[in-house]
Amino acid sequence: MRTPPGMTMMLERTRLKVLLASLVCLFLLQIDTARAGQAYFSGYVGTLPSSPENLARTYFNRPEVQRLIHTLEQGPIAEREAEERLAGTDTKLADLTRMRLVAVERGRVSIAFADFTAADMRLIHEVAARYVPSLVAEYVSRAPELARILSHYPLASVSRKRLAFALLAGVSLNWDGLRLLSDLGDRKPRLVQGPGWRYSFWASADTPGYSYKGYYWGSSTFPADSINLKPPLDFSFSSFGDPFSDPRMNFPDLFELQPKDMTPQVRKAAKALGLRNDSVLGNTVNDVIGLDRAHGIGAMLFAMRHGARDAAGICATLPHGEHDACRGSLSLLTAAGYIREVRPGSFVLLVPVFDLQDKALANAALALSREAMTVWLNKNYSSIRRDLSGLTALREGVPYPALFTQIWHELFGLTTRELVKGGLIEDPYGPGVAWKGSIPAVWRTAVFGRPYS
């Protein structure tokens, strides 16, 4: 996963309106509100449904629901009073219990989700500032071993710090961090789920003066879970970034972006390639690059991962019928910063592409990172829990492990910013990055499995 589609002070991701059913999202969203100090819907973690009636945010953003939640932050109220507050609106109390926004027990209604007030967020920020330096220190102590592991990646054109960003900030602290916390029993999110989708969510209040720039806690991935193309891809596109990186000029986001949301350079290349109306997932989106081009673009990037450099060799890997689009795709990949033309007709890869041959490298890097997280959690989880014992949702009966998804995002988000400052991973705002604020990666499904929620 605040843009967790991971974070506060962020812009809503345009692409999610299109790819809602097709991305596994771990992110945070900023929702503008006129009520200073009140919580706004911050983010989802998981696979989202396409129908608005199954999205918690649909209900949370209604004025009557926000007023009710604000009241519940002061303590539970009678069920009859809650129903009276919702009378004459589009919202029923049953909607809110189904979405796990509230709980009804013995005639009383209380908050049932990870809801953080402004006071809660100030406390979390204070706690994060105290504890994160020691987590960063765990990574610093392992930097030489990480460098040794990453030295085995065969392409010198892909920066080792960029590899480290994708593996640590993207996969490990985010996806594997959530998995680790669940394995340890430290994280047990309350899930809303149905056929083909399941997610947790939270809301948090803004704290003026606190910036989430450089919190690299948001990711989007396609394909994800059972949602795929036909014929299915056996690889995925991911983007990892902070709340200010939207709209991202990388895949999978770029497949469905409207031209107006593209940078001039990318828009020019996309139009030269040819925009189309995309309905491969059932919802027609006009004038986009299109998800159906994922087959060809992926094939080109994997060919380059295995050493192809000249245009002819790269284009030879394309599926039947896509060779004519190869030159246009090369121009698009160049504009988006995935590749660079080093001389006419010759290209080098710039972004992490992980194929089966890289699984040992990836496993070693993730194991090193998991060791760092485990050592740190063993030392600090109980103390952090004690220091956060005054959180509003805890007082209202929401178990601490059900809150820890958001708390972990705050902790690891700050960690990623500090790892960038320390030079251990690439700075997505650095001069060599074409997609300011985010880093992409392409990976064979068997290398990482599915993003964890």
C-alpha cells in the first residue's frame, strides 16, 4: 500500500478507477475534506471488487457516515440512535456492518475498522520517529551482504540501487513485511471479501505540517490473483512509489492512462504507437495504450533481460502479429525510462526485470531483509504496542493486530525514506529517474508469487 493506493497527503490514483478489479493494490489515498482533524478514507490493502457497492470507501465518503463515525470516535452509541442518524439517507446500518465500518453488539454501535484520529496519527508519527532508526540500522549493517547478492544480477545497465529499491522498498518491506507480520501473528486485518476479491482498509486524519513525500509504501500490480489476460501472462508489471508519484509513467498504470494524464514525452510516444479502446477486462476505456499490449511489451523486456540489445533481436521475440508495433513500443519504453538507446538501433535495459534465473538472487535478498525485520520486530513490537495503547480504535474494541497494517505502513514508509537518504536504495526523485516518485519492475510470477494483502 497517504497514497496507499499507500498514503496521506496524496492524490487519488486515476488508474484505479479503471483497473479497480485488476490490480492488487497496497496503497493510501488522500480524500479532501472540509472537516479539519477528522479522518478521511486513506487506503486499501488487497484485491478490490469492481462494484462500488462492495467498496467501503463508497459508504465512508457519504456525509451521514462521516458524521456517524466522528460521533463513534467519542464512544459507542445506541443502535436506535445510529439508525435515526441514517434515516432518510442512502445508507442503512446493515451496509455499514457488511462493510465492517461499524459493529453492532448488544444494541450498541461502535467503530469496527482501523480508524485513526489526528491525535492518533500524531502519536504514531512520534512512535515511528523513535523506532525506525533502529530498523534502518539493521539494514545498514547488512548493506555489504546485500551488495554482494545484487552483484550477481547480470545486466550492468540496471543500477544496483534500483534493484535494491524494487526488492526492499517494493517487495520486502511492503509485500513480504505484511506476510511476515501475519506469520508472526502480529497482524490480523479485518477483511471485507466476496467472490474474487478481499481487502482491508483504514481511515486517518491529516496532521498539518507532516509530509509523506518519500514514503514509498504504495504499489500496483497487474496481473494479480486470478485476474489476467487471455492467453494469460506468466509475469506481472509492478510500480512502487510514494503518494505524490501519481499519475505514474510506468506499467501497469501506464496501460490505462488517458493522454491528458501522460507527460508530453510519453504522450507523444503513446500516440505514435497508437491509442485504442480497451475492453479486455470488461470495462471499456477509450484512448489508452491498452492492457492487451502487455504481452508484447513484456516479451521485449524479458528479451532484453536475457541480453537482446538490437531492435531486430528484441522485435523477434514478439508474439505473432505484433512485430509492426515493435518500433513504436521501443519508443514508448524509451520515453518511459525503461530502456535507453545507446546508439541507433541498440538499447540497454534500465529497470529491474526478474526472470526465473533471478529467483535465487531475489530469495537471498528477501531473506536478508526478512532477517532484518524479524530481529527488529522481536526487539520492538511489544514496546511499540505499549506506546500506542491509547489509540482511539483500540479504546473502541478493535484489536491491535487489526490496526497494524496501517501502523506498519507508517513504520516501513518512513524506513524507505530513510533508506533513500542513506543511499542504500535509489532515490526515485533523483536525476536518473524518468518517473519521479516511483520505480517499476517486471517479474516472472514464479519469482515472487502474488503480492500479499
